[in-house]
Amino acid sequence: MTHIPTPHIGARAGDFARTVLMPGDPLRARFVAQNYLQDAVLVNDVRGVQGYTGLYKGKRVSVMASGMGMPSMGIYSHELFQFYGVEAIIRIGSAGMLQPGLRLRDIVAGMSCYTNSGFGAQFGFDGSLAPCCSFALLRAAVEAAEARGAHLVPGALFSSDTFYDERDQNGQLRALGVLAVEMEAAALYLNAARAGRQALALCTISDDPFTGEGLSAAERQESFHEMMEIALEIAP
């Protein structure tokens, strides 16, 4: 019995490349396809979550949105890993800075992810989980950033289940050395670990929750070129 197409992905077997880049925003997925991929083909548009496959410097690569939050990322990454045979997912998202040494448009790479989510409970582990990225992808991203002079900082991310959080734990997270807060990476890393596949979250700093400084929606959608290009370069 085939699992594809799924209720969330209308692609056929073989439509996705071995590596999928995953922004949260469907419009950012379309931007990557239109500006970086040759011969890009729309392979999914269920619920407007656009997915494309094309060529980058002769290498077959896909890009598809994950939506916002761990439940959405959990669905799409699970189906890509388990049903479509995808071997690596690179998240290309945005994050709020927690460390004062960071600046808007810096790139952070999630070595591990702290989270307040219960997503990991399904795997039957009673303690706290802090899933890690693929070291091979992380090393490749660091080397690619160095080669182009980009400011990429590896470290811990915090994947939050809540955007408007009344507990406001940013100060405690800063004291623990967490680089930035976002909403998807922990679910991606846990699904990759369970599937025995590779994952890496690259996030461009889009705002500072301590000062309120931030980029516009249009800037987040279309101006994160360095992160996009690093992800495309390292796609296995």
C-alpha cells in the first residue's frame, strides 16, 4: 500500500530531490525556485504549501514550505522522510536573536534545539530531549559561509510552541547561551533522528525581542540571500 500522495502533499513518487530546503513561508519557497533553480517544476500546491524541484548548478534540489510551528513542520518533514525518500532537509527560516553579539541578518545554525514542546513525547523517552543537527551538514554550512565571508554562528536554538508567550523566558534563555528563538527546528531534528536522515536549521536573524527592532514581512521573504545560497551549496 502506497502512502503517496498524502493528505498534505500531492506530489508523486520521485518528484522530490534527495534534499529539500524548507522555509516556513510558501512565498519564500517560490522565491527560491524562481530565482535560484533552473527548470523548476511545481510538485505540490496542496493548501497553498508550494513545493518545487529544479536544478541548482546542475544538482537536483527541492524547496517546499513547512508552514509555521512544530505541528506543521512535523507533518511535512515526516512525510518527506518516511514516504518520499528524502534524505536531507535544510530549514531556511527566520529567528529572533537572544544574544547581544548578534545582528539583524546574521545567520545562526542550530547545533541543537531546546524546546518547550511536547512533540518528542511520542518517541517514548521520559526525560527531556534536545535533538541535534547533522554534523556533516553543519560542517559544510560553516565551510560554505567562511568561503563567502558570511557571518554564520553555530549554537543552540530554542524552538517554541508559542509566539506570544506570557512567561517571557528570553532572559533565562540568553543566560543559558541560547542563540535565537524560532518555532520549527526541534520537530525537524526529532523526525530526522527517528528516520535516520539528515537535518539542519539555518535561520537568519529577523528581529530582536528585547528591543523590538525587526525586518518587515517583505524583507524576510526576499532578502535572506546568503542563507538561501549557503543551503543550496551544501545540499547533498
